[in-house]
Amino acid sequence: MPEHLADARIQQFLATKEVVVLATLQASGAPLAMPMWFLHTPDALYMISVAETQKVRNLRRDPRVCVVAETGNRGAEIRGVTVQGRIEFVDELQPRRPIVEQLLRKYDPHLVRLWGGPAMPTNRVLFRIVPEKVRSWGL
């Protein structure tokens, strides 16, 4: 049976995570995996990055991604979720505002300190990961 991001077990697990790993594809086809702060909803994952990073250049060229959230060290204690999907940049202020506010609440005070205030800097981009395939283990 296919799994969905909205599954209660997956939502509960993601609520315990501060960081996930985002994998993008470089022009050579090699993966680039980076730790990321994130926000999850039943429909999507959201992330913010500096616009001129390699991962964002990768996303602009090829929107396919994989995200991994995991915990545990061995055997039966290992649990996790993978989300394969495509990203969409969220450029409009109105749809962006509530997501940015939720990210600020989740990562306060770190994000405010990093940004130098509560507003998302203009050199950042917000993107949504629309899931195409979701898998979990140990949940």
C-alpha cells in the first residue's frame, strides 16, 4: 500500500525532527546531500535557502529531490521517512508569509539571529517539495 505524507505516523515522526537531509542532482548527475531545516504539512515539505547556493542552482535546473529523516543507531531502533518529489519555488508574498511565520516559530531564536530579524532576507528562496513517493520504516 502506498504511503502518504499525511499519514499520522509520518506526521508525528517528522514533528520530532529539527533537521532532514535534502538530496539534489548536480549537472553531472551526482547527488548533493545537505542538512536542512524544514517545515512539514500533510501535503508538502517547505525549506528556505540562500538563493545562490549550489543546491538552489541544482533545483532550478532539475526539480527532482529526495528528503530523508531518520533516527536510531542499529537494528530495530532505526526509524525514518524518505520523500521523493519535485520542488516548486514559492515566490508570492501572500502564500509565503504563513510558511515563513511557522518556520520562525519552529526555529526561534536561531532563524531570527541568522536573518538579523524576523523577515526572510531577499537573498533567500522558499521552496515546497511536492511528494511523489513516500516511504517509512520502523514507525
